[in-house]
Amino acid sequence: MLTKVFAAALQGIDATLITIEVNSQKGCGFSLVGLPDSAVRESQQRIFATFDVLGLNFPNADILVNMAPADIRKEGSAYDLPLSIGILTAVGLLPYQLLEEYMLIGELGLDGRLMPIRGALPIAIKARELGLKGIILPHQNAREAAVVNNLTILGAENLSQVVDFFKGNDKSLSPIEMNTRKEFYNHQLEFEEDFADVKGQENVKRAMEIAAAGSHNLLLVGSPGSGKSMLAKRLPSILPPLSLAESLETTKIHSVAGKLGKEGGLIYHRPFRNPHHTISTVAMTGGGSYPQPGEISLAHNGILFLDELPEFKRDVLEVLRQPLEDRHISISRVRTQIDYPASFMFVAAMNPCPCGYYNHPTHPCVCSPGQVQKYMSRISGPLMDRIDIQIEVTPVPFEELSSQRACEPSRVIRERVIKARKIQEDRYKNISHVHCNAQMTSKLLHMYAQPDTAGLQLLKTAMQRLNLSARAYDRILKVARTIADLEGSKQVLSHHLAEAIGYRNLDREDWAG
């Protein structure tokens, strides 16, 4: 008897339909074709061991399994459940009427338990796109898949429940429901970190507000203990909230990477990724034997924070250059090419020199000018050019630290940021792939960030004195456009440009001089 079961394979952050065809004839054998990897081939031992434990009287049969399409490599153990149900149906132990209505996915334990899988959300999205009635998957993944509406989500704890369901016992599995929009909006404003806790550092807070308003890349340079990491960790609290579409896309990436945890469900806040400086190139960009998203994709729609920037390996830093421009990364393998989104704010922190006290107001620096220059040269010019805002973080005086004056909370700053972002969204609403000032092309810069005569002269002087590159010129205009948006100005004026130029601290002639 020939039986078909629907499953799915992950390709990037999307899923593609896999049709498992099972044919049973008289005999005694088992063949699996359709480009399965070793983990899929091992499913035979898991499946038949599970049948024996559950007491399923399996008849002698010669079973041929084809996983179509044959040109897509099938990887991992998530095909155990659809293979099991397909085999049981093909040998006549289960009716076939419901099979064409559901997609099945899940890994089997030897005792029949269903283990959680990666990528439940994009698989559920694919099931809905195909017009299927529902999806059956491990109960640990049910809440994650329930994000998809207009699809019946059935979470099973073991194979026996799934077998009973296909035998007609509707009570063996209960649909999981979740009000996606209600949960999404209820969790939008919950933050543990707040700028109200930060004493002083008004110039740095201003720079971070501008960075958040235009999604600009940011570098914090300062001595140890000046508050660089503390400030960076509070940046998500002033970013605009995720839209539902952004939340779904972000959740898909984390689902494919297996990073959603036991709770599952939507990601409500913009990601904040903070990898250690010992990270490898593959872990940063993604890929591997079983390609998965890297840190730059896990930071999509959020922040990638690199603390102690010069301590990262040079090749790890250099691979950031292309994603920072293109906002996606392509992973090429022998049989396939996978694209992962990588639209993130790049935020970094570093000491100004090996000892950490160059330009410190009170603590003397013991480094020679050559040592300072060598330390700074660990970050290449092209990467530094891609950082829009470079700001020095100085220690907070005792008087400010001990002050009882209330500091401006993140909520108030966030309102200004959201207002500026709304201006940008309206400005670029008819332009694809551009949502904020940091994403402006050269053509858009000429349209929306052209300075007045005084501003042009100021910019010319800065370019000559600081020996800035053409990319740095564009970055200054983008930051100035954001400053103008925060002010509610339609025109980029000279004082907007002056402030933007002031955020190119590391381009000054006296730096490391």
C-alpha cells in the first residue's frame, strides 16, 4: 500500500514541503531514499525500537520510503514522527483519511516520547501556506507554532497520542490556541534596564538617542569603569517597539536556531546579542555542517553589541563589513546557498589604549603614542567608516554620582525616538527596503539630506581637516538627517551637521597623537 505524509525541511529561515512516500509490500526489508543524511537514516532504529516498546504488532513487510523532492538534503531527526505514521499507515495499522490534512514533525525517543525540534514556527507557517488543516508536533513546540493563526496546532507528548488521534480518538490531542496580538502588545513595554538609573553622561545619552532614532551604528570609547557596557545594555529600552511583522521574522530566526527556550511564543523585544570576544567566524556569520543563523542574524531587528572590540579576532571583525552594508548574509555550501537576514544596529565598546586610560582626566596613561596607534589599528579603517557615531565616555564626577536629581527615564527618550522614526517611515513609505535614515542610499541622501550653504562649507572644512572618506561623508549626512528629524526640521541645517561631525571623535587629528 502506498501512503503519503507531509513534513518539512528548513532552508534558511523558511521551510519547504517534504512529501514522505511509503510503499509496503510482502517481504522483510527497509530502504530509505531521497538524499537523507545519517541522522535521518538512523531513524529506522529509533522507529522500530519505539514500535516494540509501545507493543505495536508490526507485520513483516518490505518497506520503501522516498523523501521528495530528492534534490533537497534531509537533515536531522525531526522526520521520526512522519516516518512512523507513514509506515504504520502503509502496513494497514492506521487509516489514511486524515493524513492529507496535517503536517507532522518531531523526533522520537526510544520510549515513544516526542522530543522538541528546531524551526517549528516556519514549519507551521508553511503548513498554513499549503492550506493544510493543522500540524502535529511535540508539545514543547506547540506554543511556538500557535503563533500562526488559522491553523490547528496539536501538541503531542508521545507517539501513542498521535496513533490514537489517527485512529479517530479526537480527545487524544487538544488544539493549542494563543491570542498572538494580545500577548504581543501586552509585553511590549517591559524592560529591566532603564536610563533613569544612569547618572550623568548626558552627551552619551544624547548620542545613543540619535543612534536609536536613526538605527545608526555606535562606538563607545572610554576607560574601564566609565559605564560603556551599562549604557549599551540600556539601549534596547529606547528603541522603537517591534512591529508584529518584525516580531514574527525575529522569532523565526531564533526558532530555526533553537534559541526560543521552553516557553516558546513570540519574541516581544528587539534582540540584544552580546557574544564573547573569543567567538569564531562561523558562529558570528552562521553556517556549519548543519547551517544555522549566526550572531549577526540572531541580532536581526535588534542590536549586536561587541564589548572590548579590539580583542575580537581580525577576521571576525572583517566579516561584519558586508552584512553592515547589505543587511543580509549568504552562506554558500556545496549543494545549496542559504540567505539569512542581518539588519542590526552595530554597537561596540572599547578602551582607548592597552592600559585603558588614554585621555583620562585624572588617571595617567602609561602607553606610548605608538602603542595607542597599534591598539587602535586592530580595527580596520573600512570597519570604522561603517560606524556612524563614535563617542567618548568619560568617568562621572562624584558630585553627579551622588546627586539625588531624577534622571530622564527611558520611556521619555523612547517617545522622542518613536516620533523621529515615524517621520522616517512616512518619508520612505514608498521606497522598498528603506525604513530609517541609516538605510538611505546615495540617491536618497541627495533628496532628503542636502545641507544648506553654510552646512556645505562646514562639511567641506571637516572633510579636509579630518581627511574623511566618502563613506564617512555619507554617514555624517545620515546622522545629521536624524538629528534634524528629532528636532522636527525638514531641512538639514549647519548646527545639525556640526553635531554630527562632533560624533566622529576618532577622526580628530589629536586622537592618539
